[in-house]
Amino acid sequence: MSRSSESSPVAFEDRMATTEFRIASEPHISVHGDSCRGCTTRACVTACPAKLFVPTSDGGILFNYEQCFECGTCYLVCNTEGAITWAYPEGGAGVVYRRS
């Protein structure tokens, strides 16, 4: 493959510019703070590619759903049963990927 035909990496900001978020009136993910207080891994905080999980001073977790990629990573990595409730947003809401 010639050097001119290789693709260069796309900057995060450029990739985000091709993403639209249609915010639903209700969150599609619920984090049940009481379940999170005993968690020692905080896997959702480190695994979320959009960095939407924030630890709170009382030991809970705050989730900001507005720019969620809907990948389900948080739900898959959480090791506390019932701590995260995940579903797709209601019709017409959520992430929309566009080609630049």
C-alpha cells in the first residue's frame, strides 16, 4: 500500500462533529446510586467511551445520558446486579451517526 493511499487517524473532535444527539425527555439508562455505593471497581466510570459516568462524593454514581453512544458498555461491565438499567431511547431519540 502506498503512503498516499493510507488513511490518517481522525481526531476525536472531528469524529464528534459527525455525531448528532437527539435528547430524549427521559433517560434510557438509570443508575441506582444505592447499589453503586459498595462498588470497588467503578468499571462504568472507566469503560464508558463518552466519559458520562461521574463518581459522587457520597459514593454513588451520576450518569449524564445526553451524549450517550448507546454502546451498552456500562451495562456489560457493571458487576453489581441491578445497579444499571439500560434500554434503547424511545423512537426518534438517541445518537445519530452521520458521514462527513
